[in-house]
Amino acid sequence: MKNDDVAALEDLETGHWWGEERIVRLAQLVERNVPKRGRILEIGCGTGRILSELDQRSFDCFGVEPSKSGFESASKHLPNKIFNGTLRDYVDSEGSLNNFDCILLFDVLEHLEDDRNDLISIAKLVKPNGLIIFSVPADPKLWSKLDEEVFHFRRYTMRSIEELACSSYLTLQYSTYWCSILKAPIKIYRKMFNPSFTSNIKKPLPAINLLLGILIRFERLPWFGKIPGVSIFGIFHKSS
């Protein structure tokens, strides 16, 4: 992660309609499914914003971030709780097998070339009956320059998520679509303008940002999750 990317992500997570609502929804997903004071590890924690939110809600939070700029940003939120290195580096250093109640993989799986074997390795960090809570980009038909620029290997469907869980010896406990209400305009925008990563996450004009923020909050209604969207949120369960 480059310094410019970190700055862009920090801006995205502060006041941007997409970033703000994403943090709210993912934090709620954790809070509703992980016991208070549970040990949580976020792999690829980026700026550390979500971990910081969860830390304030009485969870015992740790993060792994391979990029130096991301590590520095996340460490501002959670000093001495972020490991700078790869997942393999972390396991070799900490030996934390079966040590966490929950692993967070927010927009991480699509960056793994061999997502199945990597997910099997990640699951070893979770206690029996523990959870892996994730988000991934949805719908291969939405593939664009943006995916290539940020080194995605794939976008997922509900079926491919179910197959990934099964092949990784996990159970898909829960899954829902997100950003369904704005999928059509997002698809048109990407096809017409083929935006770069930084231009795609640039904060829109205040009035438009406010309107989009109001619209996306309607997706808190449970039935919206059945409508195909831009992202998939879900929970893998590790059996005892």
C-alpha cells in the first residue's frame, strides 16, 4: 500500500458515504456475532479504522498489515497491537494457532491468488467454533480497470463463496449482499468512465454525498441483503 493509497483510504473512511456506512455495517456484523472482550485479529487491517471502532466496543483487537504506510496509520489507532508483516511472518513470530475468537478479512480474499489454501491456513488461527467474518467484491460482471489496478484476482458470487467455504472445511454461517441499491449506477459509471482507484473513492460533492449516504442506509433493512449488490459480507464458521 502506497502513502497516497493510505491517505485516500483515510479520506474514504471519514465522511465518505461508502466508507462510513461500510464501517458501520461491518462493525455491527462483528458486534452481533462475537462475544464481548473476544480476541479479534484483522488480517490486512489497512488504516486500522474498523479495529479502532471495535476496540472502543470492548473487543481485544489485533491487526496484521504488510505495508509500512498502512502499519503506521493503523498503529496510530492501536499502538503496539499491529504487526507489520505478512500473515506467514505473523504466524512464525507469534505462534498464534487456535488463539482468536474471530478473524476479520475485509476486502482481502480477492487479493489472494490461492484463496482456498490461504483460507485453510487462516482458519488455523481461529479457536474451535470461532468465526471468520469477511467482505469481498461481488459479481464478476462488474470487473473493471479498478480491480486490476488494486490487484484483485477475482470478484465473487454467492455460489463461489459457498464453494470456497466447503473446500476450506468451513461452514458458511451467514452471507448478504451490500450496496445493492446503487449497483446499477455504479456499473454504468465504471463502464462509462473506467475510473482509477483514487478517482473512484474520491469524495463527491457534499449534496451528492449526503444523498448517497441516505440511500445506502436503507440497506439496513434485512430484505435488501437478498438483492445482488456490489459487495458480499459473510461469516465462515470453524467447527469444533
